[in-house]
Amino acid sequence: MQGLEALIRRLESLVERAENLLPPPPAPPDWSAIAYRWRGRLMPVPHPHMIRLADLKGVDEQKAAIDRNTRQFVAGRPANNVLLTGARGTGKSSLVKGVLAKYARRGLRLIEVDRDDLVDLPEIIELIAGRPERFVVFCDDLSFDASEPGYKALKSALDGSIAGAPENLLIYATSNRRHLMPERMSENLEATRGPEGEIHPGETTEEKISLSERFGLWLSFYPFDQDAYLAICVHWLRQFGVDEKSALAARQEALQWALQRGSRSGRVAWQFARDYAGRIK
């Protein structure tokens, strides 16, 4: 018996020493934040980039649609996952930040998840299930191949898992690609023609469409024309404190700026306004 007791004490000592070598358990999330990044756990964003929806010009229809969908969501009514696609710099990501700024006081929270971390979506869903807040998982500039694990995880989380998504979670994703995946000329060869001439897409195309179709709301964005671009430049110049006369006089410089950048977009207009306002003050 004495030998057995000594062995037990030794085992207890070994277990205690092993426990001391293990890292401490992760602290519970700080639920007081309004925005998070997922880095294997929820990391609060101390100073989230807050944008007023009123400052986003030239995307009125898209703004109204995502605002309505988000308003339904925070009110506990049915709402859709949203896919925002189209030209770069036209306000896709800014609209998501804008609805956070508008609805944060009503319980909306944003979780930014990188493409490579989408495999953790089941863990995120389990973590926030039952919370009183309303969470939007934000996937920015999304694009991947079908073989990537994040693709399957996102597809399952949207609409395909045996476990239903919690009612306090939506997914908002932005991409320059409508179907989130690269499209190749060879895929056209897979298409078949029916007896009456109708065209049926091949399996590869169908697979790509199947992911984007799981988003209930599609919002498309297009390059701005010259008038819209100049109006956005003037708006931001005013926001940066430039007087009306100087803002209107800066339009020619704004066009030259866009020509150098090879793009007329809201992002380019905002960058020009920052540069111009900084120079004349």
C-alpha cells in the first residue's frame, strides 16, 4: 500500500508539473466591442473605421438595399446574407462599415474573417450562438478556388450544413468576381445544347454559381461616370473643410488625378480630396 501511495503522489506531481507547462485557457471574448477580427479567437478592434452612409455617393440603390436588409436583421426579422460584387473602389466595403456605424447602438456587431480563416466558421457560429447581439461576419475581397477548405466552409455555413445557422448571424461578403472564383475559357467547352437550342452550363460553371446563389441578396457595383466622380470629389473636399469655391475649382485637378490612377471611383475621389485639402490648408 505504501508503494501504491508513493506512486500516486508521484503521478499527481507529474500531472501538476505538466499542467504548469500548458498555456492558460483563452480569456472569454470582450463582448463590449462593436467590431472584431478573427485570429483563432475574437480580437476586439479598438478603433473601427466608421463611415456614415450619407457620405457614400453614387450607390443609392445598393445603399438602400443593404440598409433595409440590415434594419430587418437588427429588428429580429428575416434577412438575407449579402454578396457585394463589382468594380474596385466603388464602395462595397464602405457600405458594410456604414451599416455598422448606423446600427451599432442597436446591437449590430461586425466580425472580419480573412479567407484563410473561413475554415473556423463553425467555431465562430458556436461562439456567438445565443448571444443577444446581432453579428455580421464580414469577408472582404473574397475569391478562391473550389479546392480551398474555406470555400467549402463558407458554402456550408451559408446553406448546406445539417446544423442551421443561428438567427443572430449573417454573412456579408465583397468580391470583384460575381461568382467568387476565377472563370476560364475552357469552361465554355463544357456547356451542352438541348434539343431546342437552349444552352446548359457545364459542371464547373454550375459549381461556381452554386456558391454565389447561396447569398440571398446580390448587390452589383459599376465604375462611376465623370459627373458622378466629380460630385464625389466635391463632397469629400467639403468634408475636409475646403470652401465651396475652391472645391468646384478643383474639378480639373480631380480629373487629372483620376487619369493618373487609371480609375474613376469613390476611393480615388476620397484620396484626391485628402491630397488637395492637405495641400491648400
